[in-house]
Amino acid sequence: DKAGEEKDAAPVQRSSSVQKKIAARQAEKIIDPNINSQFDTGRLLACISSRPGQCGRCDGYILEGKELEFYVKKMARKKK
């Protein structure tokens, strides 16, 4: 883990143009309230999209929008 320690010790140097670009993206960034509430609870709903039979790897994506609403409602009904 020496490589990890060395990586954390030195801050990443970025040019001023890259810093401006990152700042502009951060200003425009809006997180969906449903996803934000998932971060607050410490859980994210995701769909696993890896093929059956894969060993040691799990690919997937975080649920958003209508798909997220559907599964949240489904889980709420399941709890009752």
C-alpha cells in the first residue's frame, strides 16, 4: 500500500483552465432529490447488469428517474 500513501500525500496539480472548467461544472450540477435522499440514508439502489457466470466482477448502474421511483414504490409496498 505504499503507492496509495504516496498518491494521497501529493495534491493533484491542475492548470487554471481545468480549475475553471471544474468550477463551472460544479455550479451547474443538480442532484435529483430522490438520489440525494438515498445518500442521506447511506444506501443507493442499483441494477446489476453483468452477465451470469462472471466471476469476481459486478457491473451495474445507479437507478435514476422513473426507474428509481418504480422500485422505491415497490419496496414501500413490500414493507407493508
